[in-house]
Amino acid sequence: MTSRERFLAACRRQPLDVPPAWVMRQAGRYLPEYRAVREQHDFLSMCRTASAAAEVTLQPIRRFGMDAAVIFADILLPCAAMGQDLRFAEGEGPRLAPCVRSAADVERLVDFDARTATGFLGDAIRSVRKELGKERAIIGFCGAPWTTASYMIEGGSSKNFEHSKRLMLAEPEVFASLCSRLVDNLIPYLAMQVEAGADVLQVFDSWGGALDAATYRSAILPHVQRLVAGAKELGVPVILYVNGCAQLLEVMADSGADVLGIDWRVDAADAIARVGSRVALQGNLDPCTLFAPPAVISREVTRVLDEFREQRGYIFNLGSGILPGVPVESMDTLFRVLRGRHERAAAGQARSPRCG
Amino acid sequence: MTSRERFLAACRRQPLDVPPAWVMRQAGRYLPEYRAVREQHDFLSMCRTASAAAEVTLQPIRRFGMDAAVIFADILLPCAAMGQDLRFAEGEGPRLAPCVRSAADVERLVDFDARTATGFLGDAIRSVRKELGKERAIIGFCGAPWTTASYMIEGGSSKNFEHSKRLMLAEPEVFASLCSRLVDNLIPYLAMQVEAGADVLQVFDSWGGALDAATYRSAILPHVQRLVAGAKELGVPVILYVNGCAQLLEVMADSGADVLGIDWRVDAADAIARVGSRVALQGNLDPCTLFAPPAVISREVTRVLDEFREQRGYIFNLGSGILPGVPVESMDTLFRVLRGRHERAAAGQARSPRCG
């Protein structure tokens, strides 16, 4: 069974001896070889240069052998393609201008042709496929409607999402029209990634945790459902990841996604009990664990694997993106534990005969 | 029934026609009269000048007539009293130095005498009591062990709590000794506030939401329990507020606190079902609601009041502190709705004959 087959089987909730594994933001700053490429490019030009994006996408696979490569890109690329000016100043978060805060602002956004405006991403996926063959899965992705809209409305990262929530409460039809425009554009953007070779799609709702379940269900979920349905029509499984999702699991399970990516705050048994019979699960080691000594990392990775052992359809991951300062040795430890599972399974000595 | 009696009755889960109400950070920058006092003092000297602290504590009561005054102070004052250098640079968060990251660092902390080191706070409480008489409740407070420890370890605010979690995982006994030292000092600090006149104590775990329930239960809860028990021995009710507590309600209810303060992400019915029979609840309007037009604010305040109508022991509040940019008129709207409840209750026409 190849890594790719293992990954797709987990998404489809088929029984497995050992779960597939990847790490959110695995193509990232914790890797010295990433920092070397990054020195040659600013962040956005790295996203937009297919050879650079492909190179950093492949780096962690070469080192650790994850079951899936997640294409190097940024969830805000579509905002730029829709006409906002997007900048990443060194050491700061993204800046988007002008902010989208009125019907006229939404009106002014442009619908983009994914193949021309973001063709570099398709090229990067094709390069990655060339190196990986069919051995490993490739994950394409986009931002979720709420997270993407909030960046466009706030003009960058936000602590309290004042403008986004104000718009949602005061002018719900304007907010909804922004989300609709986003989904209109994100579906072809995902389609372009699948045409180029993506096997799986992940929708990142990084800021979904700022919302209560009732608000998410009424104002956000319909847009997520349309996005997920559009993605699934492409014939690939869809992972919906929400950071801070303890209050949102049931709403997320109603999205139509095949897999829910959950953060470290969610208790595995609780997630399994609440939605584990409806969807596959992905997660959820606290990314800060990777700052601990190897023995603690081993213990915690083992704990997470054991907690999800009975879940039908499970993908190992962190509960959010790997942090820039993580020692590379911590990732060695993590994947040593995972390889140990494979070896024991191959030897017929796995502690549990199945995962899911 | 005075406001103070209403507030204490809610904490003790006695039946009430209308819930008491206050607003976290009600003595704050959204008020022009606060900003006028603030112009005369930097933030820390405002905390440490009893007359200024008392004045800004009273300002929102004069304007809106909340049932309780929360004394103006900062949860980091005890860190300074324990020997860390504490600064608030304009427009930045707090800075604490040196960071506490080793057994020797914990050792070096000093135990402070609350009456001498933080006597200004007692003086401020006595001034507030003088003006309020016994009409309204006075809320004293401190930071919770995790939140306070994380500031001391990180040296300020943090996005990911890398150093705090590393210490907790890698050197759990050092982390525990820091929490113990904190609780040793926070109990007399709270006692000083009660001696000065505080009727209720709130423990703020502003960053508790960064933790999963199992970690909170094993590494944090014992310290919270000791703090809460120490506070309750003073004869006053204790409110435990955790921001981002959707995954923590049961753990919080095991703290021994009389009231759980919950953030806006938590569904009221869910909170009532999970812990409402064991503790009173406080919350949980999304603070961003106050950026919406009056009609939306009225609707949302009414919704929250209705959702908690069946809860025995309920205090109306926001789900976190009021934001600096909120228009004063929004608070007028909020308290107009609350006054309407009182008037209807007095006229025997309240939609529900009881709250709790």
C-alpha cells in the first residue's frame, strides 16, 4: 500500500493498520533548507515561483517521508487575484488593501481565472507530482469563507474581528455577498489544483474559533457547504480544518467534508463521540509539544495515536501549523514514533490491529 | 433588594426576577471620562494611585448603573510585587522582565505583603465603598495561575505560549513550583481586597483557552482549586472566568468556584446542560456585538437574557472585556434593555417570572 493509498483510505474511513501522517505547515521555517530557499525570495514571490514552491513542498518529504505533501502556497493568494493589494512585510502579518467593508467594495472585486491568475500553483503541483510519482498524496488547499473574508474585511490579521463581525451583524447581506463571491472564485481555484494533480483538498478555517456555533451555522456554514460540495464534485476528499473548533464540531460535520481537522484543545474521545461516526478526523498534537525533550514528544505522539486508535478514518497531524522555532530533531522524534508503528504493524505486533 | 444583594443572590444561585449585570473592563477606554483621567497618568500609575483607580472604577456605575463595580487594577500587579519589572509601553502589551523559566528564577521571586506592596488597591476599594455605600457590589480580582504564570514565563503576551508549555512539559515540577508561589501570594492579595471591602472575587484565566481539558485538569486545576478555596475561606463568592472555555466547562466546575464566567463562543444551552446544575453562570454576549446598530444590540442582549432564563444563578456580562473602540451609545442600548427587564418585572409583566 502506498502512502497515497493509505492517505485516501483514511479520508474514506477504510480500516488501516497505521494512520497516515502529515504536518500542517510542514514546508516551513523550522527547516534549514526552507530558510535557504527563502533567503533567495520574498514570501510572495516564493509562492508565485513554481520551482521554489515545488522545492520547499518536497523538502519535508525527503527528510521525514510524510504520507502527503501539502503544496506550498498561501490562503490569501485568491484575495490578491480578486484585486486586493497583498503584502507581507518582514516580521509582520499580511496586509490587504483596500479593506472590503461595503457593497461597493464587494462589487469592485474581480472574478479571476485560476489557470492564468494562479497558474504558478498548478505548475508547482505538477512539478511535485513529477518527483513524487503516485507514491504520496498531494494536498491542495484554500482558505475557508470566514477566514478569507475576515482578512479581506480587516485588511490583515485581527485579534477581535471587530469589522468582520460588525459587517456580519449590521449588513448581513453584504457579508453574505462577499462570502458568495469568494466561494464563486475558490471552487475553480480548487478545481485548477485538482486538474494539476492534487489528490485531497483542505479548507483552512484558521479563525473559525472566533465564532460561536449558532453564528457559524447561520452565517458561515451555507458558504462552507457550497465550497465543500464544489470541491467534492472534483472527485477528491475534502478536509475541513478549524482552529479552535471545540464548540463547532457538529456544525463542521454538517459541512459535507470527509475529514475534520481539529486543534489540540479538543479532547479526542469527545471528538470521536460527537462526530466520529460521521466523518474521519485529523489531528491533534499540540504544536508546542515539539519544544519538549524527545521522551516527552514520544509519549505525547503515542498518546494521540492511542486516543484515536478506535476512530474509523484517522490522519495524524498537529493541532495547528508547526511553529517556526521547532528544532528539526523534534520532527525526527515524531516520525521515529510513527515509523515504529509501521514496523510493528508489518511485524504483526502492532498494539492494535487496526486504526479505524 | 439592592444591586449588591441581587448580585450576591445570583452568585449563590437564589431565584431572581432579573439577573444582575456588569461588564468586564467596564472601567475602560471606551469611556471619554476614563480617557480624560488616563491622560493624566500612565497606565500603571493609574492602577497605583488609589484616587485615580477609584474614580475610573466609579465612572461606569454613575453612567450606566451596573449592579457591581469592578475595581480598576491589572492582573499583573502581583508579578511586579513579586519582583519582576513590569512595563506597559504605549500601544504595546505588557512587558515583564526577567522572564521566569527555571527553578532558580522561581526561587528568586519574592513573597510580598499585600497591605504594603499593593495597599493602593485596598485604598481604592475603600474609596469606592465610601461612594457606593452598600448599594452595589464591589468585585475584586486576580489573574489565574496559568494566565499569570504564562505572562511571567513569556515576559508578556503570547500567541502560542511556547515557553510556558515547554516548561510545563519538560520541567513540570518547576512549572508547578511557580504556580504554587503564585497561589501563595495571590490568596493574601485577595484577602487584602476583601478586608478593604470587596464583596465578590473574580479569577481571570484570560489564556486558559490555550489549553486542552486534560492538561488543564492535571497541571492547572489543583492550583486553581487551592486559590479558589483560599478565596472562599474569606467568606465571599468566587467567579472563575476563562476565555475560550468551550472545552473546559466541566474542569472549571470542579474548581470549587461559585460562578463560571464563560466567553461568547460557548452556547448557553450547552453550558447550562453541562454545568448549570452545579454552578452559577456569567456571560456571554460577544463583545463585538457592541459595534452593531442599536436594534441588533437589543436583539442580541435579549437573546442572551432569554437563553439563560432557566439558569439558576445567572449574571449578565459580555463574553470578554469591552473593546476600547465601542461607542458609548452601545452601552446605553445594552443597559436600556436591562432596565426594561427590571421595569417589566416590577410591573409584574416580565416575560419570565424568574431568572434561575
